[in-house]
Amino acid sequence: MFYIFCPYCGEHREEEEFHPKGQAHISRPEDPEATSDEEWGDYLFFRDNPRGVHHELWVHAVGCRKFFNITRHTVSYEILEVYKMGEQPSITAENYAAQQGAASADKERNASQAKHQEGVRA
Amino acid sequence: MSQPNRLKTGGRVDRSRQLTFTFNGQRYQGHPGDTLASALLANGVDIVNRSFKYSRPRGIVAAGAEEPNGIVQLGSTEAGQVPNVRATQQALYQDLSARSTNGWPNVQRDLMGLVGKLGGQFMPPGFYYKTFMAPASMWLTYEKYIRKAAGLGRSPTENDPDIYDHRHQHCDVLVVGAGPAGLSAALAAGRAGARVILVDEQEEMGGSLLSSRESIDDAPATTWVEKVLKELSELEHVTLMPRTTANGYHDHNFVTLHERCTEHLADLAPRAGGRRQVRSRMHRVRAGQVVLASGAHERPLVYAGNDVPGNMLAGAVSTYIRRYGVAPGNRLVLSTSNDDGYRSALDWAEAGREVVAIADARQNPDGELVEQARAKGIQIIAGSAVIEARGDKRVAAAKVAKIDIEGFKVTGPVEELACDTIASSGGFSPVVHLASHTGSRPTWNEELLGFMPSPVKGMTPTGGAHGVYALGQVIADGFKAGSAAGEACGFERQDASLPKVDERREGAAVALYQVPHQKATLRGPKQFVDMQNDVTAAAIELATREGFESIEHVKRYTAMGFGTDQGKLGNINGMAIAARCLGRTIPEVGTTVFRPNYTPVSFGAIVGRHCGELFDPERYTAMHQWHVENGAEFEDVGQWKRPWYFPRTVNGKTETMHEAVARECSAVREKVGILDASTLGKIDIQGPDAREFLGRVYTNKWAKLAPGRVRYGLMCKDDGMVFDDGTTSCLAENHFLMTTSTGGAATVLEWLEIWHQTEWPELDVYFNSVTDHWATMTVTGPEARKLMAELTDIDLDKDSFKFMDWREGKVAGVPARVFRISFTGELAYEINVQANYAMHVWKKLFAHGDKYGLTPYGTETMHVLRAEKGFIIAGQDTDGSVTPEDLGMHWAIGYDKPNSWIGKRALTRPDTKRTDRKQMVGLKPKDPSVVLEEGAQIVFDPNHAIPMPMKGHVTSSYYSPTLQSGFALAVVMGGHQKMGETVYLPMVDGQVHEAEIVSPIFLDPKGERQNV
Amino acid sequence: MQRYSGFGLVKHALSHHENWERQWRNPTPKKSYDVIIVGGGGHGLATAYYLAKEFGVTNVAVIEKGWLGGGNTARNTTIVRSNYLWDESAALYEHAMKLWEGLSQDINYNVMFSQRGVLNVGHTLQDMRDIQRRVNANRLNGIDGEVLDAKGVQALVPIMDCSKNARYPVMGASWQPRAGVARHDAVAWGYARAADALGVDLLQNTEVTGFKIRDGQIYGVHTNRGDIEAKTVGCVTAGNSGVMAKMAGIKLPLESHPLQALVSEPIKPILDTVVMSNHVHGYISQSDKGDLVIGAGIDGYNGYGQRGSYPTVEHTLQAIVEMFPIFSRVRMNRQWGGIVDTCPDACPILSKTKVKGLYFNCGWGTGGFKATPGSGHVFAASLAKGEMHPIAAPFSIDRFNTGALIDEHGAAGVAH
Amino acid sequence: MSNAQQFDTRLVGEHAGEIAVESPLAYSMHRSGAPKAKADTTVTLRERAFLGHLTLRGGAIVLDEALRDVLGMSLPGEPLGLVQDEAGERSIQWMSPDEWLLIVPGGEEFDVERRLREALGDAHFAISNVSGGQTLLELEGEAAREVLMKSVAYDVHPRHFPVGKGVTTVFAKASVILRRPSEERWELVVRRSFADYTYRWLLDAGEEFGVGVER
């Protein structure tokens, strides 16, 4: 169960106080009438569904009732960043990968070495 | 003789007090401090259960959570039954009553055992996938017998009289396990001033120290335990929780603790001071840091006949002797791969019982404990192991032979040693369960021959859980972990002042899991890996032969690890066997993951108080008491209890719903009725852009609504589908009061907020819920004006207070807003008063209304009346696939509004433009006595074969006392163009109803009645 | 293929079970196949089996990054029913139901399909309206089902609290007698063994790392074991569909959510049917082993972690104890989570894509297991013929742009 | 002016005194009763009904200025802050960056609202009277915190929940505004329609502490 920092209340709160509201930064087309059926369908239904860094809209429903954004890893569930409406994330899939890449390159080297080590034969 | 295996001295039981208990109907004695398992062993009870597949006799193997066999049905009354209690974890109490879960007619003489013996060979893993297929029709019959044979204990058949509790806890440092590592971790964090919770699953804190041979600061280890516990209990911010299991580790350091509050006292929670006590309590803990000091589980060796009662874990043997003063037998053979196993032999010898021999798998055992055993003259057979236990209902002998571990074969002659107990130790597995609950996969450590926890943010494993086993190091490691955890929470680091523990020279262990036998695994006697699920080494070998190569496949095919012990004892051995069969290493075969719960938890504890009348809130209006006192039947609408209808009782005869509704409908159409409409959502909207905002969220126009006026509005989602409706009143130029459906109140408020906060923050407008502030009562019917005139100072003249106007004034002396809106089609006044005054107004209306025939009505009558007028209920007449056009509500669609209001764009998509969409119409049954079934499907050709093309369905249907006929609202494909056509409704009883498509407005299409 | 039978079992027992064959081979990937199925779960394996058996396409590879049936097939609560509301989904699930009914014999593997009936309980007037609407539609679609009142429910499930003083009293239920449960692992293994016997290559521990696309036509996949070619590729990777689609440059209207389930400790038989309640949010059946198998709801956030939030489990057990107060003292053994790909209309996608030759079968949400044979069969037909099977056709991706959704939220309700 | 309508629902006139007023807990006390405190009672519950509750929306700076003018009180300086006047009769609680809850003695809210509206002039703000829609419960006694721990997920440890703090949080299956006006007292602001559920929950959870209800 998540422990979420509400950027408006200024402290961590239990997940039960929040509702997830889907992908963040989905903005309604400026001129809906000018969109094609495909574009309108995309706006309504098509979402990023990444395995990894994801930007989400949440609302502090039982709390200050404010909407805000969370950058969260959809596998580890780690919350990487919380930011208010109208703000942009500083952590994105791209820069997160670059940052992790440096760290995990080492790890992977170790892991691949481990793979070649002979284990116990039971 | 009473308690033949109880030692004269020693142990932590209170010998001064006797507790009587029954097991399988037989009475026994034990002492406070005993577990059910230790008491059974003390009384020489060998067979505690029968295994579920082969019905083999089984005895106690372990002394804790890893016990696979000692699973009993607890409880002396029906309501107090608890299935599948682990005898090793159940404290003994006076009059405890337990039974074996399997065995017929009893565990001693189980007839199914014969079947198991004879038929066992025909029940390899997965045999049920390969059989019972013919004939297909017989499967349900086969299944019935398979089901009967399965299962362990049984559910009670009466409701649980006990109560359960939750407690929300927050702490800086949660320490799981109060053994040496956990105690010192708690001490370090506690001294730093952190909020610490220390939990331990056992009745007493101290963990392995409670049965340890070692000394701390030159005193028995338990003295140190007492000292530490005393210091901890005196620290203000430290909470000690014995008898509490950390059973689930969830994301972001959320841990569930299960505290057994009274389970050690009786079947049913006793009262305290006349008040109910909870049976158990779930603590929902949010911890800053978690220190995992859950210790390690000993691994048994896998050898033939290792499930015969009398085969035990070496550590368990020590625990029973040292902690409970019970020697579970007379003549011991120990089979071990490491030094630690020797403790059991030493303890056994010191208890005055005979150690027949120690079979040590190592060629040159040389640790300190080995020396001690040698000094006691115990025979040590190096390079050997117990390859088979002999015996039927109790071990009678151990077959010992030299073995070649690498070559997996027996190399020397087999010696049969008479004994009644075989202890085995294959080393330790860190208890990594909690660490893997959040998806982190344990990693194999070749040096320690065990899986170690992988890193989890905010969690530090320590002591045995971290693969640290030497006592001095364990205490130091725990202290370090506790101090670091405190530091991570912002507290000062603590310097260790560690107690003195003698270092012990330990010989290296060897990796031994399955012990070779003279016969090949598939041909030899059964070697059990998972005793609870009767999974053998042969089963695992067979699974690998059949192509099940991933450990997950092996586990699923054999059911290994799926028991109530979740493979604590057997999983690593099983993996080792699979690895052997596949010629791979353990880590190549996979890893072992565990899921919550660590040990099973009753549903009741997880439910807590959220059951019975507190299962879900019941929301009441300010007039609820009146409704109750006037005999209302209630309908659940969301969490609200709304009066459904008000049956009258005349001469002892109570009206049916049909009768009550007919009477209520007539009252409204002919006289005057009153409805409690307080549950409608009400949102106070203020701000200079309020009007603009309304224009964007409603489908219709709001630019010109003047103060004092009310308008109906329809809301869509951006897919063009209707999702709520209601009226909104203009209170002032920048001030509106919106109403929503009862169920939609919260959704609509959040809907407004999300659009305002995310899409249109530039609009100056605020939304506040005032649903509960106002009580709403609808007075409606031809006599409504007369009744209102008696109670209000508002000018009710039809020309000054028109339909769709609202006015402010007093009703029954109470300031009120009165709205001339109508959901019945009759003259109607909807009165809003501050809720605290509502009961007064309601009662005053009745005091004056009697002479006009004022009749309270409920939701059912409201539905009939509104349906007669063709008014929809969002959620009943719509289902998320209906557009405003489908409803025929062109008048409420502002296509020419300057903004692209929510839902507009979607109405011109190919599918929403179709002319054959399902459209809202009225249905008039040809036979007026017929009330069509709500949900009845509509067809055009009733003679069509099944599958019959369905063209729509009935959404609302009632009998109308006014029309003297049944009538319905429905959606029909292309229905708007089909007025007057006949449709058919084929029913389950074979009847086919005929109905005519008509306008959904059945009554007063011009609205003359409401507009008077 | 060694045929399985009771007689065979005895024969093998007498030879110490030393002569059982592998249930499927462990082949080396060929350079190319006629059809590649990505994803070795129940649906993928069923697709491969029907391709080979019904449509004569045997040069087929199933590529699985882990172990067969290790995703949602291994994690679901095994309920099988076909009482869906809309014609399109009813046709699909009923097609599956008919195949379930002869499946064990067809693939010579006992999938333990137990037609013990499913109750969908209603607690409010609107629940009952929805139930009536659905059962009426089912009946006219030729699907078995009836509406029961509270008494009828009580008669079928005597241990259920059907009293009036429950917080949400049971008002009735829909009852589909042909519905039931099956042994989930056996479905994957049975299809795997049968497909293998017909020549299908099952490539485990083989991960697709990319698609080979030229001029809008697929011609193969990249894998960690090298490139494998095929002009027809069917992607059946529940829980990972969005990621696969992205590799092919396609966007899907899917979100992957955690779905949790739990089991009690095994107890003696006490519940003989499947009971589901959308209103109080819980459903329950008892496995042949004796565990009460309980499904919890979907968590609202996206998650590939195969775990959800604890309150979801709490709420589910509250619902179960509300309906079955006698289970209060029964103990929960284990919980786990799967990843469900959910569509906005709670219906699956069986569709061609803008890449020629690349098909997707995904978005089953909580309804995947019950559809396994039907999904596999119609998908196989579509791959074999290059045209979507009529039952699959309404489930095209296009519907999200035209607006022709098939909204099954009512029937799908809570996870099932 | 903000061009919004203020509606004074005060009872006035000669018969005002005859009008029965019912608090949100009236029915609950009638049905579930109100157990009296006993010698070993360690938590007591009290309803403070009929107070004036106003929801204030707007910018902090303008609202703060207006409140100083009208009540001589400032807005709490921080999120989750709760301030009271000296008598402890009036309080202002932070609810959200643009929302505060003002509680005043019953009846005073109309005058306060009128004067605030005057003081705020053309600023963009909103004031909603919610006095009929919620009620205030007080929990007092050494076990008060224990009862809260059974009921709310929020951390009520004194280190985390000092006097002068207030939060909106989950209470069992409802929500509650929880405040700590003094060392020994906790306040729960409860929605009218959930008041009965909250009350029953508190009686149930408080049973082991011999919960007493003061009327």
C-alpha cells in the first residue's frame, strides 16, 4: 500500500485517502470539433501503459481534494516524484533510464559474472 | 502415566499448575507455557494427523511456524471451531479441545491409510490430469469423492460470536522478531529515541535464546533477554508486542501484524470486566524503517521414511527439551550436515536419554560442538547419513550408511540402529518471506547455502534472516541494524555496548538436501519433501522427467509448497532435488518467493469491525426517524437508506408493496404527497465564471438563466454518453445550486473539480458540497398549493411563482428555499431547509396536511410517477451507452453553444450518428394488466429461432393506477421512428408479451398539470 | 503422444513411473515458421493448438519469455461462465463454453472442468434489473440461466446469509448451471502437450525483443535466441500487451492493473457453487483441494508488480464474511496478484493492426481464463484465414475510434 | 460584491423558540442510546451540536485580511494548521490551499458571513454555510488516542499530531475532519449523514475502554 506525499498538505498520507485518475498530462484537444474521429478516440481511450516510469494523475480525495501528479515506477511501485498541476516532471522515462543505466551497468556485469560461476550441484 | 516424556526439571513451563486438555477425545495434562505440540509430545502422543493424499501417520516435526504435520481442528463448541491450527504455535489453555483433521475412523487406525499404502503408487503427481476423463459426464461424480478426500479441518457452521479489531500504527522502526538480533536492534533504535515496535510471533520474546545452550555475559541467555526486555519496556516510545506475527509486507513499508489477543486463553474470547475482548487484532503499520530479524528455519534432510512419527528437526528436539522440558523420545539418532545439529544430541544426552549415534555427512567433523559430543562418548559416524527411517507409527530404527554426496550414492554398508527418534539438520534457511512479499526475489548465497533477502528500500535484514548465525555476531549485527534504522529516521547513531558472548569454533557445513538411498529415487521408499502435501523426491524427479523444468512448474505440478506451511520446511530441498534431476544449480532452477501471509490469519481478523451493521455506513436523512416510526420499508441507494414505500396496516393487515404504491400514486395524482428527497446531491457553485462552467459541463444552455430561475440539465462524459442529470438554480448572478442524482453526488463533485483543476483552472469558480446541509422535501399534487399556503409566507400565486422558479421565504416558521420543479408531473414544491430544522418542518406539513390527504411516498412511487412522465433515472434508464439524442432529449442539447461542451464532439462519431441506435421510447403492453419485466428483451420477430435478434430492452416498468395499465420505458433500435409499431417480449415462462411503441410521456404531454 | 488413461496410469505405476514421456519437447527454434504466437499462456497455447488441429497450420512456434502458463493463467481464480450481456460478448464466451464442455477429452488432459454453477448475487433493485436484463438476453442468445429470488439462492447455498437484516440483503441472483471452475494450470499444460504433439514448437525462456516490420508488413520477430521469421504473428501477451504493441509502433487502449486473489487454508467441502457479488465486491468458490478461492478487485492504478494494495484484500474479505459469516474463523493462507490489461469497455481486443500480418489478442481484463478455448479458436481461425472470425470481428481496435464500444462493465463487474 | 446570495436561515420571530431543532446525532442517541461513563471509563464522547460552520474558499491573503477585520483572527500559517481564538470558541482550520473551515458559536455564522462578504468585496471567493450538514464530536480521556488508532489511518502520535493540527482523513469507511485543539481533547467534524455510522463505530471501538457519552 502506497505512502503518498501530498504536495498541497505537505506530508505523506496513506493511499486510502487518494484515488488514482489515470495518466497525467492528457489534455483535451483545443478545438474538439476540428479533430478527426481517430484523434478524438485517441484522446478518449488510448493511454501510455509503460512498464517502468509512468506519470499519473491522483486526487487527494479524502484530504484536500486537490489533483496532482505522481511519477511512479509501475514495477517497483516506487514513487519517484510528486508535482502539482501545471508543473512538469523532472524525472522521465528517458532520464531515469540514463541514470539507472549508469548504476545498473555495474550490476549487470556482476550478474553476468555470477551466471558463469559454477553453482552448487545438489 | 501422566506426561511420560516430561523431564523432571528444566524448561520454561510452570510445573506448579496443571492444564487439562483433550486431543481426539482423550484427556491429557500439560502446563502453562506449553504449546499444544509440546504437551502432546510430553504425553507421548506420536500420531497427530494423517497425511492428506496417502493417509500416512504423521507426528510433530518442528517447534514453530514451519510445522507441516501438527495441523488440528480446535474448539469445543461449534461456534468456537477453528480449522487448521498449528499445534506448535497454539498455546495450551485449560479445557483446550483439539482433533486431528484427517483420519477415518481415527488417526490411529485410518482405513484410508490402506488405500494410501496400496494405491500410493498409482497416485504420482498430476495423476488426476491423466485420469477421470471417461466418460466425460462422470467428472462431477469423481470430483465429489476427490473433494471429500481433500481439505484439512472444517469451517464452523455457526456464526462467529467473537469480535476483531484493527489498529493503525505508525513508527520509525519496526523490528520483526525478538530473538537476539531483534532485541538488540530494538534496543539500539529505542535508545536513540525512535518510535519502535518490536513484534514476535511467540508467546514469549527471546526467540532462539529461550532454548539456547549459550551464555551471555556469563549468565544464561535468558537472563540477558529479561534485562533487555526490561529496558525496552521502560522506553516511552517502544512498543513490545509478543504473540504478534508480522504476516504481510506491502509497498512503502506497510506491514500487517496479527496480534493474537485471547487465542491463548480459550476458544472464545473471554470477557474482561464484563466487556467483550477481541479475539485478535490486525495492526496496520506504516514504518519508516523495517528491521527484519525473523531468524532462520532449519532444513530437514530428505531421506526415506522421513515422515514416520519420531522424525524431527534437530533444532526442534532441542527446543522441546530446553524450553518445554520435554524429551520427545528415548533413543536418538542424529543425521546432520553441520555443527549446529549437534546441539540436539548434546541436549538429548543431558536430558538423560540415550544418543545412539550421530551420522555426520562430513568426512571430518571437527567443530567445538562435535568435540563436546565426542567428549560425552557419543558415537559419531563421519561421512554418513540416515538413509531410511524404519517404523510404522513411530520410528523403530534408523538405517545409516556412508554416502557420496557428489555422486549421489550410498557407498558403504547399511547399518540399522534401533532408535525411536531421528533428528536431522541440513543447515539453515534465512526466513526471507517478508522480504520477498513486495516482489524482491531472494538470491542464493553459495557460501551460506541459503537464499538471502534481496534489497528492499527501507528494510534491513539482520541476524539469522541475514545469514548471520554465531550468537555474538547476531547481537552485534542486530544492534548495527537497529542503530542504522534509527539514524535513517533522523535519530542519532548509537554506540554499541555489546554483551560478552563466547566465540565458538564451528566446522564448515556440507550441502546436503536429499540423502541418497541404495535404490533409485523412483524405485525406493518414499522420501518426503513437502509433508503436508505428500510431495516426495520421486514426485519432483518425475515432474522434471515430464518436462516440468522451471521450479514454478515443478511446484505446481507436484503441489509442493502450496500447503498451509507454504513450503517453509520443504521448498529449498525441493529445489535442490529439481536441480539435481536437471543437472543444474539451485539458482539456475529458480528462486523461491513467498506471498502474504507468513502464517495464516483468520478472515475475522482481516475484516475487523467492518462486519455486521458496521460493514458499510448507512446514511440517513434528517427525517429518518420519522420514516422508521411510520413503518417505511427501505431501499438501499448507494449507502443511503431511502424509504421505498410506506405500507399501511389496517385491521392487522399490512399492505403489499403493490397496494401501498397504488395508494401513494393516487394520493399524488389526486391530492398531495410528500417525498424525502434529501439524498439528492447538492453542490454550491460560486464565482464569476460559474455560468460559463455550467455551460461547459452541461449539454444545454446556461447563459441566460436568471436569478430566481431553475433549469434541468444533462451531463455527459466526453464519449457523449449521459452520466448524470439534475436541476440547477440560479441563486444570484454568480451563484448556483446544482443538484445531482443520489448516487452521483460524490462523482459529480469530483467531475467538476477534475475539469476545473486540470483543464480550466483559469475559470474563477468554487464548488462546495452542501448535500448534508439542506434537507429536501417534495410536496406535490393538486392540493400542494393549498397545503403550502397554510405554512409559508411565500407568494404562491401561479403567475408570480411560476413553474421552474425558486423563492426564498419561511415554511413552518423556518427559512426555506422553495423550488417549483416537478419530478411527478404534478404541481410541486421542493422545499430546502437547514437540516437541523427539517424534522420540525416535515411534522408541521403533516399536521396541516392531513385534511388534504397528505401522503408520504417512497422511491417506488416516485419511480412510477416520473416514468409516467417519461423522466429518466440516470443509471436505470441509461447504462453508459446512451446519448442525449438516444433519449430523445434534443431540447436539452445546445449544439450552437459557443464552447465545445463535454460530450459534444463524440455525438458526431460514426457510431453515435447511427440512426438505428437504441432509443428511448414508451411501451404500452397490449394487455393492460401486464407489467412488463424490467430487463425484458425486445424482439421484432418472436418466431425467430434462438439466438433471437434482440432490438432493445425494458429499462423501467410499472403498473400505473392512473392509466389503469402497465407501462414501460424502453430502449429500442431506431425506436424514435417506430412509433405505433408492435414489439414482442418473449419471457422465460414461454409467454410472449406484445407492446406498442409509444411516446415515453404517458401522462399530460403538454405539462399542464405541473404548470398550474 | 502417450495417451493418458486410468489403464496407462496403472501400467506406468508398475514400471515405477520411469517411462513417462515429456509432456512437450524442448525444441531448438527454427529459422522460420508459418505462424508465430507470442505468449505461451492459455490463450496463446490454445491458439497454437487450434491452428494445428482445426486449420492444418502446424508449422507454428509459441514464444514464451518465461514458463508456459506462468502469467495470468497461473494466477486467476478459474471461473468459467458465459452469461455476458451483449450479443457480441455472449457469442464469444458461449463459444468458449461449448469448447470447455469437451475439452478434457479433446486434448486428453483432465482440465477438471467442473460445471458446478455460478451465482451472480444481487443486493439492490438495480442489481436485480441488471440481472433480469442479462438473463433475458442470455436466454434469447441460447445461453442457460435463470433468475432466482433470495429463497432460491438460500436453497442453493444454505451457508450464505440471505437474511433481511444483512447490510445489503440478498435480493436474488442469476444462476448459470453450466458455469463453473477448471484447473488453470492443467489448461495450459494440456494445450501445450496437445499442440506439441501436432508439431507446434513451444519455445520457453525465449523473449521477443522486437518485431521485424518492412513496408507495413511483419516478417518476423527478434528474440534473445536470435531472429525468427514468420509472415503472420499473433500477440497474446496478457499483462504485457501494451509493451509489445509499443515495440510494433502501435498504441492500444489498454491499461495494466493489478488484480489480487487469495485462498484460505484447505477445509472440508462446504461450498458447492461459485458465488459472485458485484455489489459488495467479492466472489468465492472452493477448489477441489479445499481452499476457498476468493477474488479481490482491481486496483485503480497501473501496475506490473503482480501485487496490489492491502485494503483491496480487506474489502474483499469483508464482503465474503458479510455473505458468509460462518467463514470468520476460517483462515486466509495466501494472497497474490496478477496483471490484467483492461479496456475502456471491459471487453477484449481481437484484432488486426495497421501492421499487416500482426494480430493482437489482448485486453481481457478479468475475463480471460473463462474465454481461453473460445479465444484460442477464433483467433486461430483469424490467423489461418487472414480475416477475423465473425465472432472476433466486433472486438476490433477500431471500435474505440468509431465509438462502437461493447460496454460490459455491468456483467464484468468485479474481477472474476 | 461577489454577486452571490447569502441566505440567513436563523430562526427569528415570536414562535422561533417553539421550533424543535435536531442535531445529526438525535436519531442515533434515540436508537443506540448514550452509555453513561463509569468509574473505569477512559474515554468520553460529547457532541457539540448547532455550531456555525462556514467553508471559506479563496486566496489566503485576501481571506486572512478579511478575517482579521471581522474576527480578529488570522488564517493558520501552515497547511494542516488549526487556530482558535482565546476563548476557544472560534476556530479556523486549513482544509486545502484555497479552503478553510471556520467554526463559530451557533447563529454567529450569518453575521460573520455577511461581514466577510462585505470585507472581501470584489475578490474571487466563496463562502458556503454548512452548519446543518456537519456536527462536531469531542473525544476526551486517556484512551481517546487508542480509539482513534482503531478508527483512522492517520498517525495520531503526539509527535506527529501536535495541538493545533487538523486533517481530513479516512475514518473506518467514512471520512472525518480530525483536529487537536488541546492536549487532552480531540475533535471530529462529521458529515450529518455519516454521523450515525460514526457514532456506532465509536461506541463499538470504545467498548473496551468503557466509553461514556456526555449529553
